[in-house]
Amino acid sequence: MKAKDLMHPLTDYLRPEQRLKEAVALLKTVRRGEENICVRALPVLDEHRKFVGMLSMGDILKAIWPSYMSLMNLGDFTWDGMVEGIAKRSQDLPVQDLMTREVIIVQEDAPLMECVDHMLKFGVKKLPVVDAGGKVTGMLYERDLFFAIVRAMLNNSGLAEKKS
């Protein structure tokens, strides 16, 4: 089995020039089949659909967290409304200013063991999947690899249909 066999085809993505407000709205309402789901990250593609980065929930949290905060013990302060105020001021930042540029990607024909290797070595839970031309065609998530392993284990041992 290859990455392309388990990946979710790419339907939603961000552009570098999009504003953060648009990006968070899309993260919140990505469609998977008939339902809307919230995703933790989306790839950022240029005008040629080439991968240029990834915008994650973590990147967004970093955008509203002032760097000077690391010098303080936040338990000593209560700044009600601070997060909301910074979030409002950050809403017009372009995605390209916040996205992670160094992202591990895999080719469509990458064996699943290579995908597992990347996830474990680099501590990532999602991998953009690219074709031979470098265009992102889908996303592979840790949970999909996990469920492929579960299916292989349960189907091989005859326990797949066993109920307690």
C-alpha cells in the first residue's frame, strides 16, 4: 500500500496572501464528504498549486502570543480580554507571515512504512502528499495509518468481526 491509497484528496487549501481571518474560517469549516469538520492544519499552495507551507492551529496560537510572554510567569498576571484583543489585531495578517515553511512531505508512491518513519522521526501527525510534479494531491493523517494497521492486525487474526 502507498501514501496515495490512504490519503485524503486535497479539496481545501490556503493561499499565501490570504488573511488569517479567512484561514481560520476555512480551518473551521473544511468539508469531508457530506459534513463540515474542523481540521488542525491546511497546506498553503502557490498559484501553481505547489506546496509552500502549512498553517496549523499552533501557528495561529503563536501569532497571538507575544514573544515577551516567555519572560514572564503568567500565573502572576490576569489580563482578561488580552487573547481576544490580540486575535482581533492579528486577523489581517497574511498566511505567509505565519505558516510553517519547513514541512515534511511524501510522494504519492511512498510506501506506508516510509510515511510512518517520517511521522515518528519528525514528530508530525500529517503529511502533504505530492505528485511527481510537486503538486499537492492529498493529505495523509496519522489516524489513517493507525487504522490501516488496526485493519491489518484484526483481519489477519480473525478478530475483525468478533464481538463481546
